[in-house]
Amino acid sequence: MLLHCPDIAGMGGRASIKVSGIVAWSFAATAAIIGMIWFGVPIIADQVTELLPLSWEKPLGQAVDGQVRALFGGTECTAPAGIAALGKLVAKLQLAAKLPIRPDPVVLKSSVPNAFALPGGRIFILSDLIGKAGSPDELAGVLAHEFGHVAHRDGLRRLLRDGGTGYLLGLLFGDVTGAGAALVAARTLLNSAYSRGAETASDDFSVMVMRALGRPTAALGDLLSRVAQDTNASLSLFRDHPLTPDRIIRLAGTGSSDSGPALLDPDEWQALRSICR
């Protein structure tokens, strides 16, 4: 055959060179992508967050849910009257907030005063925060702040920024809800702080929601100041929601109108405060 087609041998050599070139370029491209992920995720987190569809967030939050429950002992507070009161409060806030994702609150029994939102709308409220709230308005202010993080997709943005290398690789290669990605996500959400800009934007969102309901917008600042006096703050509200003097000043200056109807009546508020009993 080679006698009749003497160029085959040369063609084979050239084909081999082409294949080798393709393989080399493939490895180079893969290395470039991994390098971009490793070094560039914090820079492109905002852009990537806007590109990912909202439908991705629910399973991501569900994957992290179990890790969060395990960290805080997993005891969910389910007193029926308390659940009903919480549902009423959240429904009023949602009506004013107009979130693109339906909020899904859960109260966990804990001596840590905190609340935090997962991607997809899951909001964990730790019971000591309810205990420190002096009124439904104070708790509503915190919940509206967390609604702001949900609306701005800050949880997903923080995962990409701080947990990005392992987590985004999991996204790219299909391990969206795997144990490895969930562990990275849980640690990131609980151990890293929101940026000052994200906190300010969520404070503003809380003010907007409370103002729409005709309730005191400064109530959030009142609760933050009270929690700030807690010396056991290793995982408190300020571990991931840094409190700065300018935040308190800004919130205090937003007004104290209570022209709207009460968010909960006294019996409902007491039921919510007793949700873990």
C-alpha cells in the first residue's frame, strides 16, 4: 500500500503532530481555566452571580441545610402557635419585600443570637435572637435585612468569592449538591463576613420594607445595639454581619414611624417568643 501511496507515511507523521498539538492545547486550556478559577473567582464573583439562574439557588441551599443544622445541634423549634405567628410575620414582610424567591424561615434552638440566609431563600433564625428582640418590629427588621441578602443573592456571591475554588469546580463538574460542595458552602456561609457594601444594601432593604409596612425602621438598629452587648459573640450576629458605628447611626436616623398596623398582636408575639418550648 505504501508503494502505491508513498505520502501515507508522511501524512501519518503530520496527523500524529496534529493530534499531539490538540492534546497539548487541551491541557493548556484546562490549566488556564483552573488557574482562572483559582485566582480569579474573587474578582469575577459578582459577574458570575448575575449569570447563574435563580433556579440553581434552591438545591444549593438545601444541600447546605443539613450541615447548618448539625452545627447548631439540629433542634428545630416547632411549637404550633409560634410557627403560626412566624408565618404571619414573614408573610407580611414578603408582601412588602416582593422577593423573587419565597422565603423559608426555620427557628433553631441556640444560645447564639444570629440569623442568616442561605441561597434559595432558607432563613435560619437562632432562638436567642428572638429572646433578645424587644418587639415584633425588632425581629422584623432583622428578617427584612436577611430578605435583602436573599434579594441581592449575597449568599451565592459569598460562596463564589470565599469558597470559590472547590465550590465553583463542583459547579462546573456537576457536583452541585455533593457532600464536598455542601461542606465548603456551610463553612463559608457561617465563618465569613459580608462586605460593608452588602450590609449597607441589606440595611437599606430592611428600611424600605419596614417603611412600606408603616413600622419603625430604626428597630433593626435597636436590636443590633442590644446584641452587641453580648460578650459570647463567637457566632453571633456580628460574626457574619459586622456592626460598625456608622451602621447604628444610619439606622437610628431612618425614622421611627409606627403609622401602620402592628405586625403581631401581644399573644402572637408571646407565642413566637415561646416557639422553642
